Amino acid sequence: MKKKNVLMYLVILNLFVLLIILLSKISLVESFIDVVFSVIVIPIIFGVFLFYILKPLNNIFVKKKMKKGRAAALTLFIFFFISTGIIKYFGDYFIEQFLYIKSIFFNIIKERGGIDYIKDLVRGNNFSTNYYDKFLDEIQNYIFILGINLRKIFDKGMQLFSNALLVILIVFYLLKDEENIKESMVNVFPRKYKHKIYDIVEEGDEVLGLYIIGQAKVALSLATMMFIGYKLIGMASPLLLASVTFILAFIPFVGFFISLILPYIIAIASGWNMILKLTALVLIAQTLKGRIVVPLIMGKTMKIHPITDIFLVVGAASLIGPIGAFVVVPIYSLFKVIFKHFNREVKEKIKEFKEEN
């Protein structure tokens, strides 16, 4: 009887997966999924991420016997106060440095013979003319949209504002009602499984908190090392480049290397001396990160092999994009927690079965 139930569940699961695949081929359903993803899923992802970043501060206020609603509001107020100060202080600098880097690229183009040289270079490297012309047409279309179609720009701005507001509300209610949300998740399951589900929820919450806080510390440490290194080797716009490293370092392993694209472009424009100095800096920073920073901060909490990290991030980025690369490791860690408890349950059942027989 049990084997029949297992087969039935497997058939239902396969039919459900097949239904999802077939529905994804319908353009209307695909558009609906895109809207749900951009309007609901992405704000939830960033809301959960920000919740774990702010949770330690919120816990301090809660331990001081402050009401959870007031503690959550005060936590968000402090976050916005600090964020506003950082944006105001560094905003002008970032704009200035961005324009400076842009001027460097334009100077390189002029020195190399202008846009005609780039066109000849691209075509000379066996790129298809059709793809090149199509690329130029796409750029012209984007310029047209940005310059003329103000309504779309306004809509995008409103969507960004609504997403930001939704993220704030998600963070507030997670900080305020964390325990109630956990209880609601546990109450969905039958009574005999509740204690096991509660253990999974608690351990999953701990794993996510350790990962996000740890990854933030790693990103900050790496960005600090790169900023000091950029200053020492005389790289242009060190704070801007280090800030890019900090943001992209939240993507495990590959994020740091993606952040090096812009510095290497600047180094190539500056000559071989800068390329060698930048390469030495990258090797030193990566060694310190792998040997000292990550083991010291993250420890063995995640227990994920670096090769697994790489395959997860690259695969998720290919299928979903940057958001997939950003969330795939914590999601994988949550599945590991669920599998560990499920595996433990199976072993206990097998042990009981052997003892009975």
C-alpha cells in the first residue's frame, strides 16, 4: 500500500512539473509570471535580506524591554538616517568619479581613432556584421526610450517607488511579528509534524541569519582591502571601485571577479605597470579572503564546498539572472537543513522498523 502511495505521489509531482512547463510556454502566463516576479518576489527577497541585516539591532531594542512595534520602527528610522547620511556624503563624490571614469573612456576612444576604430576592431575580430548592426540599433532604441518616452520612465520610477515601499513594509512586519510568522508557518502542517517543522524553521532562520550577516562582513572586509590596495597602487576612483566590490561581493565567489572588470579596463588604459600592480593586488586580496577572512567570519556554518558554490551561482545566474545568483546559496542551505531533518526522520523510522522485527 505504501509503495502505491509513493508511486502516486511521484506521478502527481511529475504531472505538476509538466503543467508548470506547459504553462510557461503560454505568453500570457509568462508575462504574468514576470510581473509577479518583479512586483512580489524581488521585494520579498530584498526585504528578507534587509531584515536579517537589521535584526541584530532590533534585538538590542527588544532586549531593552521595548515594544516590538516601536523597536521595529526605531530600527528602520536609524537605518534610514544612516543611509541618508551616506548617500548625501558620498553622492557628489560618486557622480564626480563616474564622470571622471567616463572621460577616461572617451579619451581612450579618441586616442585610438574614435568610433571608426572600434567598428573596424569589432568587425576585424570575426563578429557578424548583422549582430553588430543589431547591437547599434538596440542602443538607438534605448536612447529613444530614455530621451522621448517619458511615460515609460515615469512608470518605471513609480514601480521602483512601490517596490521600495513594499520592501520597507516587509522589513517592518518581519521585525515586529517574526515569532507570529514562524507560528503561522508551523500551523500550516498537521499536529504530529509541528515540532519537527518548528525545528526546521528555527534552524533555517539561524542559517539565513548567519549567512547574510557573514556575507555582509566578508563583502565589507574585501571592499576595505581593495580600497586600501587601490590607494596604494594609484588606481583612479578607489572609493567608487571599492563600493562596486562591496555590492557585488554578496554574490558568492564570482561577484568579486565581476567587480574587477572596470578596474582592469582602467588598468589596461593606464599601461602594463598598472595591470601588473592590479593583478598582484587581486591575488593578495583573494588569498587573504580565502585563507583568513572567510574562515574567520563564516567559519564552517554553511559547509558548502567552493566547487558547489561555483556551480550553484553560475547555474542560477544562467537560468534566472543576477537575482538567482544572489539567492541560490541561502536557498540551497535551507534545502540542506530540510534534507538533514528528513534524513534523520528516515533513519529513525528504519531503526524502529529493525527493532520491531
